[in-house]
Amino acid sequence: MCTSIVEVTAAQGAGKRENEWFPLTHTVVAYDHARHAVLADVITIDFINEGLPPGARAAVELTLDAAKALNAALAKAITEAEIEEADRALSIEQVRRDLKLVAAEAP
């Protein structure tokens, strides 16, 4: 039985099919019958480019437990990346302040 559970979001990045990378435009997340995995219903994640032929997609089918683990891993990595980006921004701002002080002290 189809669940009609589908979420679509814009995506920026790249996906790989066979031996080539392609730019992404959207990600489609759904809960439905497995098409390839020998499982019942699964979470599917399709990374697609709507401007390319249908083969321009990278897809996975995950059990609910695997999808939950992926969600937790993504949340953790995103949190750590945001901290890294904030630290990097502070470091850049410190360099800018230091350069202004050096320039102000120059004769």
C-alpha cells in the first residue's frame, strides 16, 4: 500500500552516477515500498537534477532504523560543522582586527 509520504527540498551539491558527477537540484525523501532492497517499506532518498535525464539521480533505500541513525549522524555533523564555521569566522575577524592595528601603528 502506498503511503504518499513524500518530502521534496531544493539541494545544492553534487551526486554521482556510474562514473560521473552531476549537480543536484532537489532531494526527494519518501516512505514507500522498497524497489531494490529486499525489505518491506523503506525510507528512500533520491538526489536528483530535474534538468537532466532520469538517470541523473543517486538513490538509497534505508530501513527506518538506518534512516534514524543517518538522521542522528547528520544532526551531529551539522552541529559540529556550524561550530567549526563559527570558529573560522571568529578567526578571520581576529586577523582583520590585528591587521588594522598593525596598519594603524605603521608610520
